[in-house]
Amino acid sequence: MLIPKKVKHRKWQKGRSRDRVKETRGTALTYGSLGLQACDAAWINSRQIEAARKSITFFLKKGGKLWIRIFPDKPVTKRPPEVTMGGGKGAVDHYVFPVRPGRMLFEIDGLPETTAREALRRAAHKLPVKTRMVVRI
């Protein structure tokens, strides 16, 4: 699973969801010829990224190249069950990547377009956001 090796601050504040704001960085195809782009805003955790990566690599067998364009670096804390209010913030439970509309999630290259589309379609089922496929022209 993806977790950062070292973080500047162990616990972050939650922040506000910016659903309507489009992403400005990481929106174009940079490495591959076909990519999976987010259409919604959500937090994608490391388990979901790993599940999508596994489904793509299993379908591709040993062909093609895959790039993961997101990395979960935002810590999410959680209090233990049946603990009363007070006593401070909980321990870090998992890490997420806050996705906004337009962010490129995965890219694939070195395969026929039909095969790459099917691999990305399978990965899209594992993610909590609506996605679309982008082709390099």
C-alpha cells in the first residue's frame, strides 16, 4: 500500500471540499497515450489506488506501461470505537489523495487502444469517482 515515508506534519486539518472547482495541475496526458481522468471530487485512499493498480496489471499481464499519477499523502485520523468526546485528536488511520474534477489518475502506453480501454474501465470500477478516458491526439 502507498504511504509516505516521511511527513512534515503527522496530523493535518481536514480542509474543505472544493467540488465545483476544477483541477489546475495534473490534468493533461504526460506519459501515456490513454489516461483515466476524474470527473468528480472525492478522497481516494491508498487501498482504492492499489485495487485499481492490481486490476490494471492483472489485465495487462506483462505488456504495456502504467503510470500512477496520484499519491496518497494526506493523513486521516480516527478515534477508537466507544471513546468519549475530548482527549484530543485520534491517531492516523490511513492516507488519502483529495481528487478534484479534471485530475489524471492513471496513464497507459504500449498497448492497442481496445486493450488499454478495457484495463482502465476495470480500474474505474474500483474508484469512488466518476471517470472518463482521455486519448492523446
